[in-house]
Amino acid sequence: METIAERLKSAYQTIKQSALEANRPSNAIKLLAVSKTKPVSDIVQAYEAGQRLFGENYVQEGVEKVQALKHLADIEWHFIGPIQSNKSRLVAENFTWVHSIDRLKIAQRLNDQHSPHQQLNVCIQVNIDDEDSKSGVSLSEVASLAAAIKQLPHLKLRGLMTIPKAQASEEQQIKSFSAMYTLFSEMSKEYPEFDTLSMGMSSDTKLAIQNGSTMVRIGTAIFGSRQ
């Protein structure tokens, strides 16, 4: 059975190979290790193997891990799940990044609750396939939300995030990823700090990188299946 360190090494190799095939530098793609439902001991193993970026989906669980590992000052914590209004303060106070902004109300709360001494890095979550079951704004709503977030002084708008339709055909995945990259490229011209296109997971890492992802969110391929 492979160790977390070995699986992490394999994940980086997949990124490197996928980038090579897409004629992109491998250092243009960051790996976010998604540690939701996994114990702190697993995160420590990944940390000891050199991983520094970790993503959590659930507020309470994520905060507990952030607090348990706060002695590891160079961990960068990313919140990637949906945020309820009553949980926004916990996110604002514990995470460095938030990928899942899908409405102005949450952005305003994070802005008001985050430290005024530094900015919280945020991405707008786009519901690229218009699924009723998924969070995120439609393509047509991204520009107005971005403009509103840009006015919030304690938030730094870094890019876009998406979760494409599960079990979609490869053709459909490419179509969704390509649409995201087009939007990202267009918005990068208007927002100089736009540098992050968070898309791709364990099952579609290669396709995401081939279509412009700058950050892949990998959980199962590193930590194993979730219970």
C-alpha cells in the first residue's frame, strides 16, 4: 500500500507530465491537497513530505485542523466549500484563501470579519454547467460580482473556481474547462491580480491542466478514498 508521501509524489508527477504535454511550465500549476474528512495525522504526513497548500470543505472540521496545526506557520489554508452566513466569521478568521464566493452577501461578511491588516485571497465560484445541485454563479453573473468584490478593501480577488459536472463525457469536460479558461483570460485583462484558475480534481487533473488550470484540488489521489 502506497504511503501519502508516495501518492503525493505521484500527483506532482501527473501535474508535471500533463503540463509538459500541454506545453506549459509545471511550476505554473499549484497542487492543493484536499484533506476534508481526513485526520490531522494525514495532513502532517503530507506536510512532512513537503506539501504546504491544504484545502478544506467543511467549516468546523477545517477550523479544528487549522487550530491543531497552527504551530506549522507556513501551511496555507484554503477554504473550498459552501459558506453559510453564520459560519463566515470562522472562515474569515482562520483561512488564507476562499475559493467559493458565490454571492455578494458572503463576500461582504468576509470583508467585514477579516483582519484589516491583510487581505483575504478570494476566488469566485462559477457554476459552469448550470447545475441546480451546485453552488456558484452563472457565467453572466461573474463580471458584476467581480466588480463588487473589487470594492471591498480586505478582499483580494485572485481568480475563479469551478466544479464541473460529475461523470460528464470527456468532450463535455473539455467544453466546460475551455469556457472557464476563456472567461479567466478575459477577466485577467481587467483585473491584474487575477492569477488563479482553480479547477480540476483527482479524476480530471490532466484535462484541467490541458485547458489552463493553475491550481488543481486533489484529495483522493493523495489521501485515499473517503469513508
